[in-house]
Amino acid sequence: MRTSTVRRVCLSVATAAALTSVAACGGSDSGKGDSRGSGVVKADPIAALRDVQKKTGGEKSAKVEGTTRMGTTMSMKQTGTIDWTDGLTGAMEITYTGGSMADAMKQNGGTGTMQARYFKDGYVVNMGDAFARQAGGKHWINYGYADLAKIAGASGEAMKQQMQNTTPDQGVQSLLASGDVKKVGQEDVRGVSATHYSGTVDVAELTAKNSALDADQLDQLKKQLSDAGITTETVDIWVDENNLLVKKTERGQMKTGELNSTVYYSDYGTKVSVEKPPVGDTVDFTDLVKQQQKSGAGAS
């Protein structure tokens, strides 16, 4: 397989990494039901966030919309629906708006827009017609979380655990773990009055708390994060009067530039139905890696 094609394959892996942040770390939602109208603003931000965390169990799905920028590597926008009842499932449309990866897609005939579907054991990405012409007519790449864990090492194992054990209160947990969470004040989020909270988290420590990585894997993960220049992130969330998350941002620094993610949440309880694409139109990521290794093409 040509090097240019491998670059596009790696692009979809980066997409998963970004969406892991969006869906897993960002999902800090709370229940409706009896909690509606009970969102009393407390002076103590820790107590307020614990209230939000306790009431997250009543919601299992939502619509999401957001943007992500990862330095000079990529910028993208995404929209779709996710369900976290039993691991993360859902469907997202991702459009690359800038960066070296978007340039690579255009050079290879891509449109810049991809479809991704998430399941308990992995996810699939439609890479478009240009990719299909190089992959025996197959449009979709299948990524098993177990396979990614083997290939990507500790970061892949951490992503696998996050995607398979996503709970909607992890965004709140990250702020509670930061140690310096503060209430910023009341602000308007798309016409909704929301309470704004902010804090700074240690990325490696937070990942360790939310995963079952062993000591060697944690050391490897910290090295991978250090090599990428990622140490801390500033996390901000906005919660409406019903203790439902309506917006979340993450900001940090990478060696390639700024990491910046903004996500909006709405329509809690929305129905999420996702089907796997036809087997005949799907190629497994591990098969692509084997083909690339046999051809001797560079994976960079």
C-alpha cells in the first residue's frame, strides 16, 4: 500500500484519539427525572460538581457538536450522537478544516469529510472513494480496540479502556481531581444560562486514575505524552439549571502547537441506532498494516 494511503489510515486513528477526548473525557452529564429544577448554585464548587456527578446516571445518550485543533497537525469539526449505556456507541461526521492531515487528505483525493461509527469493541471509518480505489473497492476501515492497544502500546491500551468504559461523569471527575477547581460564574451558552467551572488537570495522572494500566504501561504512557509535549490541560465545563452539561472545553500545549477542544451537548435521551457497514465493504486495520509492511512503504 502506498505511503500516501498509510497517511490517511493514520489520520483516522488520530480522529479516534480526538473523539476519545470528546466523548469519554468530556461526557459529564446528569440525570433529568426528579433532578429537573434542582440545580441550585452552591458557593462550594466541589459540592456543586459532586451534585452534578451524582445525577449523571439518569442520562444515557446525547447529541454532540464540536471542534478540535491539535497544533499544526489537524483541525476538525464533528457532529453526531453518542450513547454510553454499555461502552461508547454512536455515529459522528468529521470534517477536517485545516492542518497537515487535511492537506494530505486533499492531495490524496479525499473530500475532507469522514463518517465514523462507534461500537463496544471498536469503531469503523468511511475513508471515501479515493481510498476505496486503492483498497479493492472497500470504503470502511475497521479498528478493533484490542488491536489498537497492541499496536499503539500504552496509549492504545488507555484509549481502549476509555472507549469501553466511558461514563458520562468523567468530565466532572477530571475537575474534581484537579485540586484547584473554581466557579467562574454564570454565562450564556447558546441561549441557556449555565454555571461555568474551571480547573487544570495533570493528563498522565488523570489517565492513570481512570484506567487499569500496570506500572510499566503507565511509565510508557507518560513517556508517550511527554514526547508529544502534553503535560496538563485546562478543563472548563458549563452546567445548566438541571445539572446537565451543555458545553466543555479542553486546552493544552503540544509540541506541534496548541490543543484546543470545544464540545456542545444537547438533546439528552436521544435515540442512538448504529449499524455496522457491510463486511464486503470493510477492510481490517491490521490487514492494512500487514500490507504496508510487506510492500516496504514507510508508515509516516
